Amino acid sequence: MQDEIKQLDQFIKDSQRIVFFGGAGVSTESGIPDFRSKDGLYNQHDVRFDMYQPEYLLSHSCLVNEPKVYYEFHRQKMDTRSIEPNNAHKYLAKLEESGKLLGIVTQNIDGLHQKAGSQAVYEIHGSALRNYCMSCGREYPEDYIFESEEPIPKCSCGGIIRPDITLYEESLPDDQVSGAIHALAKADMLIIGGTSLTVYPAASFINYFKGNTVVVINESEIGVKPAKNTLVIKRKIGEVFTELAKLQNIEL
């Protein structure tokens, strides 16, 4: 295992334009459940929501047709305001600070990369820490929906206030997508971490990467197109980056 860390370290030394593509597994070590694992959000028993398909509870249809159900689920399951970044988030922030990391493309909506200090973060599924009125577009602070006493939070204009996340049946945000694609196309090294690459269209973004080095850090097997230099590490990403930081004398 130490050989894998040393090889990863060498790949980083040899690269100048690294992009990180991450999913739910990046944040599980902070205590945020993923979606599809046996302990994930979709498999958590809750009598309030058992009659619904998990994907429906995070869909545009649910928000529009059963908003009380949508907001109850959102408040109960999507509140990450008290969660702190783990060493995966912290290491990536340090890597960006060093000038090696071009950007982070994340499927997560928890804002932990920014909380750790990262600047170039492309949130292709949006963020639960931003809210806006569906009618007038007025922005509301991150606490608003979670602390509102109204079952369906309303704007002063009468419109519904929603989180700025990409729900099922909705398109990904154009600005975040274009930024992610631009970074991936420029990168000479791609690190894929904490994702099974099963959520589309997000997973297809890695096809824009044309560099020579690919590193996959994920506990389960995922299929990626081999590059000239390909390294697969089947471990928790926080543990890997903790060991890498020690090797590089980086304090997290």
C-alpha cells in the first residue's frame, strides 16, 4: 500500500495541471451518508418517506407536486451545515494552494471543499447552502430553508424558495458544467475519488480529459479508460490523502 502512495506522490510531482473529480465518497468520512450503499440515504428506513421512491424525493416533480413532502425530506436529510471537512477536502485545498490543482469537479452539494479552503470548485449538482426564489430569483442565506417555520418557504413576492441544487429531471447548471469541462480538457492528470461513476450525465465528464495520467481512489471497483499512466487505489480517499500528506510533509 505504501508503494501506491509513493506512486501517487510521483504522479503529482510530474504533473502541473491536476483536476479532481469527486463524488459522495469524498464526504462520507465527514459523516455524510452517500446515496446508494447499504447504509446510504436511499436505504435508510424512515416511515415518513417509505411510501416514496428515493429518487422521487429529490426530484423536480416532488418539489412542484408535493412540496411539503419535498421540504420535510430536505430538512431532515440534506442539512450539512454543522459538518466539517475531512482530510480529503483539506489535502485538495493544499494542492490547489501549491498551484498544482486546476480545479475540483464535485457531484456533492455540501460545500465542504470550499469550507476547507478550495477556490476553484465546480459544483455540477449545485449546493444545498444556496437558496433562491423560483419566481423573482431573490437569493436567500444558507440557513433560510432549514430554519423557516413555514412548511413551504415563501419569498416576499409569494414565490417558493428552493435550494440551488440540481434535482432529478433538471438540467445541470451551465456555468458549472462549462467550467468543469474547460478544466478537464486542460488537465494533464485526473484524480477520480469517492464515486462509482454511475450518475449521468456527470460521470461522462471524464471523457473530456485527454491527459496521460489517471488515478482512481475508491473502495469499490469502477471502470475507467486506461491512460498512459493509470493507478487504482481501492481504499478510503481520506486515508489515502492523509498518508500522502505525511509523505509530502503537509500539515492538514
